[in-house]
Amino acid sequence: MRILFLRIASMKYYKGICPEDQPMNGGSYVAETGEATEEFNFLPISLDGMEEEVCLGFVEPKSNRSIRNTLHIERIAGCAALRNEPFVEDVLVVWCATYDTRAFTVVGWYKHATVFRELQPWTMEFDDGSEAERDFNVSAKVDDCVLLPFGERNRAIWSVPTARETRSHGFGQAMVWYPTETAAEGFLKRLVENIENYKGENHLRYFDWLS
């Protein structure tokens, strides 16, 4: 299975920063500015020319001097031959954040996602008529996206390992984990089963908190 883990700042709803939903534990940029480009990762979006709503997800990948803001999609399991391709399709993207000051947990997922190597621009249109230029590097149909309720994320079944804890697999310092380690196979099997069997609430379309 093509699967990718992406680390983002912790928010309750990911439908825009507001007094009721501030990003936390997102690194120095979030701490210094109070901003997070992933703030709309679970907001249903209608794009021109598309019949179905989508979610447009952002993660800040590791950069170097020659290539900035690039996801190495060829490192996703089964995608080694796509070294020169601009995107890969049908990926299970698992979005993760720090639930408290230590533990990484799943916050939600996109099934059958398209993962782009380079950032893709889009324009966010607000209710007051204003606009803001944004970027995304993951997209999926809304029907394939789930945002776990905030209180659900502290359950042990949604915990995500770190390489520091396991000494073999999990998130390192980067915001991206390509889980190709043999030692991760048991964890991946259990997590995929939990995702497939999840029948709880999906806060993707939960807007009551805005009122």
C-alpha cells in the first residue's frame, strides 16, 4: 500500500485560524507568527472546473539549498520509478500532530490522495469577498477524507511512533515520514485496520463551532 505520514500543527478543526482554534506545537514558525499554512487542511473546497469538493492539504517538507518545498514522492512505497514524475495518485495520507507536548497522534487522513512533488497554488475565497493566495501539496475528494474529533485523538490506537522512541522507525525531525522500514510493518497493518474500521464522527463538515 502507498502510505505517507505528514506532521502538521495541532488544531481542532483545520478550517481557518480563529480565537476558538489556534495552531499549537507546529514548530518555530507557528510559535513566532501564530500562523499555519495547514489551517485549511480539512475545509471542503470547491474549485473551478471540478464537480466534487476536495480537501487541499499542506505540509512543509524539508528543504535544501538546491530544492525547496519538495516532497520526494519516489520514497513512498512502490513509487521508486516515479523519480521524475510531478505527482503520485492513490496514496493513503495520514495527517499527524502532537496531541500534547510529547505524543504524536493521527488527526485525520485522506484516502486515495494525490501527492504532488512541488507546491501547487490555489486561491482561498473568504465570505467577506477577500482572497488569499495559498499552497497545497496533497489533495483528495471530500468523501475520502476524515478528521477525527479532537477528543478521539488521545486514544492509544491513534498514536504514531517516533524514531527516537523505537530506534528503528517513525517520525524523525522532518515533517514527513516515508514508512518503508521493515520494523514498521506491524504498526502500519494495525493502523490501516483502525482506519478502515473507523465508524465514529467525522469533523470534516463540523461547522457548529463557528456560530
